[in-house]
Amino acid sequence: MQLRKPLPTNRSYAQVLNHYEVEKKLANKLKQADKESRKEIYSSMYDVLFSKVPDHPRLTKRSSDAESRKKVGHRMAFIKRFLKQDETFVEFASGDGRLLKEAANHCHKAIGVDISDQRDKDENFPKNVSVIVYDGYDLSEITDGSVDFVFSDQLIEHLHNDDVDLHFTTIKRILKKGGAYAFRTPHAFCGPHDVSQYFSHTPECFHLKEWSFKDVKALEQFGFGRMKYYWSAKNIHVRMPRFYFSLLEMLLKNINSYKLRNITQLFLPSVTCVLIK
């Protein structure tokens, strides 16, 4: 297959192509699955992927403490403004739990929600940190109106189209009045951001949908009272009017070339929003 962009320096063409083909096959299976089948796929798809793609970047980065600290630092730079000592924080897709561990210093309770508890068993976590194993559908362990702040990073692009509504209605259910859901997801106009970026102009792998700020506007249907929009990249997070993003998306929507999409990323590095109940 013809490459759309240069390969990473630490991976060969054969490795990237294998990654693409394995992940695309799993993604297609997920897209075609019904609700009950998706539960099973969600719980096992990364194990299958990592077993067949041992050079996967996530496995490489997972072993690096420096990478982990950098990632936590970038996220804390954004969410720290929302955390309060007497409040409850929930992170969806909490992974290794290191963001929870850091956030626990700034809130009363930090709860991770994920398909498995991926924390290192040899690592000590504060008593106010816990993880709920979630099948993507039943989150009855968190009661209505009991959470002050929810955060997810690089999550909603992985949601099946039929599960998007449930995700946002679940968030709204668990939030207190005035509580907030902050999320970050890659912007569609400078993607795709999964491994299909090397071979396709559109996401074909585990990014089932890459979002724009225009897509986020449709979330008004879930009844959140206010929405805030941010230009967000690494440690820089600047609140901007929605008009800024609407204008840029109108001007940049038809760009497909790899080089021009790199430039687009300077203006639209992510979709970062805060929904307030």
C-alpha cells in the first residue's frame, strides 16, 4: 500500500502495515457488532491488538516513566482548575491511574472508570483513589448527581456510533447540578490520528469517529446548560469563543494533504470542551 505520510523513525513499513491491518480488522468487527457483542469486544480488543502488534507505540511508551509523567503533567495543566478539595472527580478511561493519583491531591475522591483496572499492583495509590471496571453500559455504581467533575482524554473518538448518546447521558446523570464534563479528542481536520493516518485520509481503525467543534454543538440535545471551548495543546489551554472554531472549520474543512493538515493542527490541535450541567 502507498504511504500517505513518512513512517516513524522507530518502526518499519512492515510493522506499521501489520498494525494497520490488524487494527482495521478489529475496528470493522466492532462497527458491525450489536450491543451484546460490543461488550465482549471492548473488553478484549486491546489485548488482541497488543498480542498481534508487539511493537505498538502504547506498549513502548507504557514502559517509560518519563513519558507517563509528561502525559500526566499535560493533563493536570488543564484539569487542575476544575478540581476542589471537597469534591468528587471521575476520569473515564483512566488507564494506569497516574492522573488519578496526582488529581487525588487536589480533590476529596478520585474515581477511575475503565474496561479494566490497569494500575501497577506494585505502585502505591492514595486511599481516596478507586477504579470501577466498566463494560461501557452499566455504571450504576456511581449514583445520580454525585460527581462534581468528569474528565476524559482521547476517549470519545473510540465510541461506537450507537454508544455516543449513552456516554453523554450517563455523564449528565452522574454530575451534580453545576458539575462539569471536560473532554479532549483529536480534531478531525488534522487527522486521521490512529494508525490509518499512514494509508488513508479518513480514520479506519480504532478511531471510529474523529470530531470537530461543529459535531460538539449537537451535544446541546443532552441538555447541558453551558458549553466552553478551548484551544488546547500540551500545557497550553486557552478558552476561545465558538466563533473562532466555527470560522476556522469553515475555512479548513476541505484540506486533505498530509503537509497542509500539519499546518491545520496549529490552529485546531484538538477538540477540547467543557459541558456544564
